[in-house]
Amino acid sequence: MLRPFVECLWVHALDGPDPAEDRRILPDGRIDLVWIPQLGTVVAGPQTRHTSRPLAAPLLAVGARFHPGAAPELLRVAASELVDAHVPLDAVRPALASRLDARLRSASDPLAALERELARSLDGLRELDPALREATHLLAAGPASVAETAARVYVSERQLERRFAERIGYGPKTFQRIARFQRAVGGLRRGGPGLAHAALMAGYADQAHLTRESRRLAGLTPRQLVSWMG
């Protein structure tokens, strides 16, 4: 039931002193629904730059990360209205926010409760249209231009831009840029021959290009990013 909409469910728990640098969150082109006992349920919108989690430790956060473009069907709001924002779910779906908060607060396993409530809420909703789904796969995979992508999914560039703004939050070029950076992050996390190789494998022109993008999107140089990821 969740699979067409939800990429993964997750739990983030921090006890003791707050590790300040761990508060950094990198853009990934997704929308997350996050329940935090002190805040209730928050919509973490699609990011164009790094941001920080809203609370310091100690912290419990339970969340669902949606496939690119899938969350607006549940939220009933255009993704473009959520870019670079943390919005209380109560502001867009008050009944859903109230139900989630009641269920998760009383649950012995909040993650399982979130899964059950999302399955109930997503039942019968329209899945992501195939053209947009395929376009996100093509742009995330590598160097296809927006024009080539639009042609391959049989829509005009203008239609593709409009669908991305409504369902992803920003245009296909921005989505592709963030996906390329995430490929680099994955390469850096795995380790290997070095920064130049990671840049090349992710699709950057050179190491300097990766460094510029890392500063813009993560607020860190690639070497600092590797250290931050541990």
C-alpha cells in the first residue's frame, strides 16, 4: 500500500548532549512527513540547500520519506509552496495531523503506528503520473537534458516544468542538480580513489565543480563533508 508513495520509513533518536553538526540535513529532492513529540507532525519540504533539524537533542523523530512527486497527493498542496520550509501538518491537513498525533503519542511503536495511519490515508489516492515518475528517474540517473527528458516521456518542456513545480517543488534542472550532488555524496560516503574520481563518477566536470556545488548545497567543502559523514 505504501510502496507507490513512500520511499522509506525512518526513526532518528538522539540522547545526551546535542551533536550540533549532526543537525545538518542535505537536500535530496524529497518531501518528508516527520512526527516529533514536542512539535507534532511537520512537513519537511523539498530543499534547494542544506538546512537543520528543528530541535536539539535529546530528540525522537519518526518519519516517512516520499518518492519524488508523491507527497502532494496526500497533502493536497503544491510542492512549490513547501520549498525550503518546515510546515506544521496542521496548517495543510489538520484532521490528518490530529489523527497522527493521537495515534503516535499513544503507540508503543510509533513507527508501526505511522505506517498504519499512512496506509489508511493513502488508500485510494492517485499514484504519481508515469511521465513524471520516468522523468525523475532519467534526470536522477545522469546527463539527460531537460529537452531530451521531456521528449522521452512525451510531454513538452513547458509541461514538464509545470509538473515538476507542482509535484516536486522546483524545476527539472534543479532536481537534476540535487540528484547529481546526492550521487557524489554516495561516492564520498563509500570512500575510494579520491575527490576527483568521486566528482567524475557523479557527473561533475572536475573536482572544482564538485567543490563549488558542495559549498552551495551542503555549506561544506567535499573534504569537510567526508569528515562530517564520518
